[in-house]
Amino acid sequence: MDFTLTIQRGGFAAFEKTGIYPEFLLFHSAQLGTSWRVKLRSEKQNGFLKLKGQIAFHYYFDDGFCKMQSVTNGVVTSEWYPERIVIEMRD
């Protein structure tokens, strides 16, 4: 799969409100023409990405590394790592 993962950190407006810089995982697939934005709550996190209301992918994020799995009818069909991982700092 052609996934790019962007780890987005920061955001002054959110910092002013909460005193914490938020972190998000932004998954993007050019092949599928879609993106997902997931709030990063800890250094280790896993979750699902849905496509048309159905679970299509499962991800495991561990302190800057990510492994993904394709899910079809609840069965894992393939496993891979994103092609690129980008870290983006925001003001």
C-alpha cells in the first residue's frame, strides 16, 4: 500500500486552551484518495481506520514507528510499514 504517515505536533491555539501541545497521526493514501487524522494519546497506540464505514486497516504505532495491516471482513489480509513517515511541527 502507498501510505504516508505524518506525525503532527504542536498548535498554538490548542496550547493556549489546554497548556498541552496536541499530537496527531495523519495517514494518507494517494491510491485510495483519502486521509485519516487520529489523536495520538500515548507513545504506544493502536487503532482502526475505516473506509466507507467498515474497518479497512489496523495500525500499531510505537514511539515513531508504525506497522499497518489491511483488514477484509475482519480478517488480516496483508501487513506492511508506511512508505514515508514525516514529522511536522506546527506553531
